Amino acid sequence: MRSGANSHAAILDLVQLVPVVENARGRGLTIAFANGCFDVLHVGHVRYLSDAATRADILIVGVNGDASVRELKGIGRPLIPAGERAELIAALRFVDFVVVFEERSPRQLLGLLKPDFHCKGTDYTEDSVPEKDVVESYGGRVVITGDPKDHSTTELIGQMRQSAS
């Protein structure tokens, strides 16, 4: 699906995304799914998503909604609202579709979209991915993508706050 000419992915809600995925699958295209908070976009995110995009014809990125980021990361997060985080991810040339989800985990999304590949960063192993059971239940594969986890949004925010004081 990636042509390189269109540098902006479509930001869709789940109701819009399901038929798009079904259509792509009907045309024989493979689907990769990656997800995250992406509160402050950094090179680790770019490398994770770029590598995920090489796994299939279409890359869908799930962006955690604001409430789930607060639950996962704590008070004061996210720094950037979900709509803007989705827009940043959609601007990456190797991303095809972006969907914001409100749950802490993408389990529901995975069960509905049934991507061929569920891509997780190198802070996981294939066996430690929390959604592995969902992915395997429909015949999908968990794959680890990106570079070694030596980039952290939480650490970056801490450094920024320390520099500001």
C-alpha cells in the first residue's frame, strides 16, 4: 500500500478501519500492527515503526488515548493530546493507518483487526508480549521490531524537566 508519494497516513476510528482491513485482506495484502503511547516522538519510536512496516504490506499503528496513557504512565501524562500524537505518527511515510484506542491494551483491537503480525519493541521478547494469546488465537504472529531499547520517553521528559529547573 505504501507508495512513498503519500506521506500522511489516514487516521481512522475503529468503525472506519475494520472494512479497510477486510478489503485489504481480500486483495491478498498482509497487515502489521504496532502500538504505543508515543507521548514524545523519538528515534526509538521511528526505528520501531519503520522496522514494523517492513513486515507487511500495510502498517496500522494504534495510539493509546489520553486516559489510558495517564493510567499507564501516571499523573502529568500525556504531554501531547491523542489527536496530535496520532497526527505525528500519521506523518511518518511508512505508516498507512492510525487508530486511537482508549483501552490500556490493544487486545480488543487485535481481536477485531486480526493483523498478520503484531509488532512489539525490543523491550519485549516474543514470549513476554502480553497480547500473544490473542494474536495466536487467530493465527497471527508476534514479532519483535526496532533497535535495542535505549530510548525512553519517560527518561527524556525527566531530562527536559531537570534541564528546565
